Amino acid sequence: MSTSLVLAEPAFVQEYPELQNAGVPDWLPFAMEQTVKWLTLSYEGSHIKGGSENTTKNYAIDLGVPRAMQTWREPVTGKRGRRSPGPLPQAFLRWCAAFDVNPFTDVDVDLAHAWTRYGRFCGDADTTLHRRVGAISAWYSAMRRREHTTIVFADLITRQDRENLGITAVPASPTVAAPLAVVQAVQVAALLDPSPMRTRNRVIAELLPGTGLRAAELCNLDIDDLHRSGPGGVPALYVRGKGGKYRWVGLDDHQLALIDDYLLDRVPSDTGTDVTLAGQVSNRPAVAQPLLTSINGRRLSTQAVTYVLNRLGGLLDPTSDHPIVAEAALVLANAGRLHPHQLRHAHAQEADDAGASLNQIRLQLGHASLATTQLYLDNSTNLRKSTSVVVSRLIREGVDLSTLPTDGIRLRDLPELEDETEHS
């Protein structure tokens, strides 16, 4: 590990201001070096092993790794030159440094529980504390493998302790499927989106409810994962799901056409080779090209997908003279804040209402209860019965958007598109 990846003492003081008087403890640079090394290796293996990039980022946040040391992520500042905020006070390594606790040798039951109380004092919710405990447990596991400590954090805050403290992963309210009218309204807004990312946003608005993909699965797709002729000759996406499990998800002609429109928009006019359609050959090196990108060309993040959905949710004007637009605006206004997982639930609900078997829906959604062998053997049969076709047609049924003009319709004023990059 290059020493350039570890901040100098003045930089640590800037990130951990409570150290201005006490100074940087001897263990902190070493702990940070080992943590960055672990997280970097975890990130580099995430795409191969099916891990989550978001998990690596959240571990860094929960442990207190300064943003400047998160070298696997994009540069810190954007066009506005704003500095990324430093680690939170309750981030584990910052907390240890502030209270003169060496995490390799000093943490015991009392100190572990003191940290949870401090997290609550700082405003952490139950689910946030649960996530942080998981991150710290994983860190200790990694440090034990490197023989830097013998502490087992899971023994200090046991499952029973988490139940007694109310630290739980169960959300306060379950995800509720977005009604079909909301799905259709989002697609109307995407069609009318005046931004340069309209074709991409139409893909998002179609694939999330039309295929039931998780937001992370959608963001992790590469162009090479798009197959015009998958098993059985069916157009499909080869999706990496939770736990590194892959599955085929079928596409219908409408979904494929939207993807093609977007990919053509992405091809720079001066080269024509930066983005290739499936089956084409590029003169660029063989590197993974994300299927969906942000306005600045980076891989789209799940936070950006949520931002896009809610931006579309506020785009339409309920006083519009066009009845489809006015109705869609009212539907979205009543729907409140949207989350991508609501559209995944909508797929399951509509597929069930359309008569798809429970087993077929589980296959489509990639739930962990299905055997990998069964997926492998049944790929061709499953794609021919893919619920993508059924649900995509149901969403469009009864709503003829071909008569809807894509310009000249009054829309609401929204923030500049560059705000999207803050959510990437």
C-alpha cells in the first residue's frame, strides 16, 4: 500500500477536528491504511463476485474513512467545487480516535455499547445502527485475518443485544407496490422529459416496473449484458443479482427499442465508437461499459435512479390542457416520494394479477430461494414465458402515447440537471 493513500497528520486533523488539541493517535494512520487496503480489494472484487459497490461505500462511511482516501470512487469535488463533508462523529474509527480508544486492543463490551449509545445520541435510527454494526463486525473480521487484532465484535454486541437495543434491519414501513396508474404516469413524464437524458430516463421508467429489476441490478448492467438473442432466441439481459447469482431476464420489442434509442444517443458524433450496441465491435480496449450512465458519463448509481424518478414525479403540470398529462400529474402528486423498489413490487403485483405462477415471478425477480441449477436448466423455457412481455404490455394498455406531442406541453420548472451528479 502506497503511503500516499494515507493522509498526513494535518489532513487527519481537518477530517477529525476533535484531534486538533489531542493530536493524531499512533494507531490511526495504520488502521486507516489497513482499512483502505481491505475496502479497495473488496471493491475490485465486487463485480467479479457479485458484491455491491454500495456496500463498500457504506463500509467506508460507517468506519470513518475520509472521502479523499476512498480511492476507488470518483474525485471528491464537482463543478461547484464543494468539498465532501468529513466522516460523521459516530463513524467508528473517528469515535475511537476522539475518545482515545485503540480499536485493535481496547474495545470491550462496555465500550461497544457506549458506541451504540453515542450513535443514538447523534441521531442514528435503528436500521442505520444495524448497518453500522455489520460494517464494524466485517472490519474486525478482516483485521483478524490480517492478525492485527483478536477482537470479535459480534461477541460484544450479540444478536440478543441487538434485539434488546432495538437495533434491527426491519424497516419502519414495508415497501408498497406502486399502483399501475403511478407506473404509467412516470412513463408519461419520462416521455415528456425535456432534459438531454430523456431516452435514458425512459429506459429507467420502463425497465424497473417492466422487468422487476432491483435498482442496483439495473445500475450494474454493462452493455455486454444486453443480448438480442438470449437462450431460446429471446432478447434478454444477463443480470447479476444478490450474492453473485446470475439470471436471464427477458425483454420485449418495446423495451429493446427504448434501450437502442438511448444507446444511439450516447454515441459521440465525433467518434461513433465510444459506445457499441450489442453484437457490434468497438476499437476501444475491452473494458466494461455501463449500460446506463449519468450526465457526466459515469455509471449510474442507485441514488441517482431514485433522484430521477422523483424528478420525473414533479415534472408534469396538473393544469395542463392535455388530459393525459393533467391526469398523470395528479397521480404523481398523490403518490408522494417514489422509490425504485416500489416499481419492482409493482411488477410482481401486475404479474400475479395477470396469472403468472408464483414460481415464474420468483424466477423473474431472482429471489434467493430458487436453486441456481434450476435457473441454468430452465433458461430457455423461462425466457419464453418471461413476465417482462406481459407486464410491459399491461403498463402500456389503454394509454396511447403516440398522440402525445413531446414538445409544446407546459411543464414545471425543475432544478438544473447537474444536480443529478450529486446523487451519483
